[in-house]
Amino acid sequence: MRRILSVFTNCFGPDGVRAAAERVKEAGFDHLELALRGHNFGGLVIPESAVITESATDADARAFCDLLASRGVSVSGCNVGGADIRTIEGVELTERRIRFAKRWFGVAVVVSGAGQPTDASERAIVLRHLSRLGDLAGSLELTIALETHKGPTQNAEAMLTLMRELDHPNIRLNFDTGNIAYYNRGVDPVAELERVAKYVRNVHVKDNRGGFEDWYFPAVGDGGSVDFVRIREILDGEGFAGPYTVEIEGIGGESEPGLDARVERVRRSADHLRKCGYFA
């Protein structure tokens, strides 16, 4: 099975998507998952100016596509999350990002959050808005993969409940192998994946040391709490060939490691995944 192995552009830190396009191949990959917004959480700070957002001019978007082509790099998907989909404004922003992702990068999958409703009323709104986003995704012939975040996709039980409630063919899961332990005490990523594997459309390949709310996301293979061989075997059983997207969010309290060190972490991640059979 030939798998799509990719890297989330946030792995390249504040240097952003252009640095990712320029240096991802030297780290052993030729696909990127593009962030369409900045980031400021857990110590990882990426300014809006370092990414290509849905507000980019045609000239800027075209120039970035030319950069990708010149480096022989493909886009595995776009991360369109970050908006509050409890609100109509958040839904409309997400829709603009989805349309932008399809227009410029022709992606088959986008990654988004599932919202964080605080009560039954907000959950009903989120379900309605997710269905609306799913309908848009269907019209564009793509799938929305929902992040493993606190709330409706926090763990396997929550994911299964959400998939049953939505029952939408264009909304599936982005399984994050590191976030499972971050948001849940004492869980096994492998056991959680086994329960939801049939719904997985994208994977964030993230390592950690298994601690609850422990911001420790090093190079893949350096954390030690995720059995990446079993992760692959389970998804092989479902016929899933990717995207498998490396996500390295760093270690809480560390100083900014710099671009060269970040590229080296991605390279070590490729080495580990190769040992685990992902490049076979």
C-alpha cells in the first residue's frame, strides 16, 4: 500500500508555510497539510503573515502555488479550523476557508474543529452548522475531518456519538494520536483508534509521553507513548492510505528552537515512521 505521508506546516514554526514548502523535502516528505490561519496556543506562535489565509489575493495564492510546484511539493489537505462554529459568523468563515482550499489546492480533505458546545442547546446548533458544512463539502467533492479536541471529538466514545448524530457522508474524523492522551486521563491511543477506525479520513501523527494536559509533543518517536506500528496496522485493515500528517507542536517551556532544529525534528520523524513501515 502506498500511503500519503505529509507534514503540517505548523511544524516549521513562525517561519510558516513558505519555509515549509522550501524545506519539507529535505526532511523526507513531499506533502504538506496547510494551515490557513495563524496559531497562538501552548507556546507555539505563528503569525498570520506566515500563512496563506482565505483572504489572500489571487496574486499571493498563485505565487504560493508556484512555489509548491517549483519544489515538487503537493498539498495533502488544508486546516480550515479555528472559527467558533457555534456562531453563524464562524460557520461562514469556515465556509470561505473550505472554498479557498478547494479552489487553490484542489484538496480532497480539510481538517476542522467540531466546536466546543457548553450545553444541549449549543450542541444542537453545532450539529446543525456541521451538517451545513458537510453539505458544502459534498458539493465540492471533499471531506471534512474533525480534529481530536476537547468536546464532541475528545475521545472514541464522544466521536462515535457525534458520527451517529451527524450521519453525514462528508464529515469524518481526523484522529490525533497525541491529543487523545492530552485531553483524556489514562487512555490508550491504540484502543481508542480501534473503536473509530472506520470513520478516520485523516491522521495527525503526533507523539507525546502520555500525560494528561502535558504539552510535550516532540519529534515522532521521541515521546514513547504511542505504538505507531499498531496505529498503521489498524488503519491498514480499513484500507486507509492517508493522509498521515506529522504534527510536532513542541515542548512546553522550551525556547524557540529555530527553523533548522524544527526541520531536524521532522526528519527524525520520517526516520521513525520508516522503521514503523509507513513508507513501505
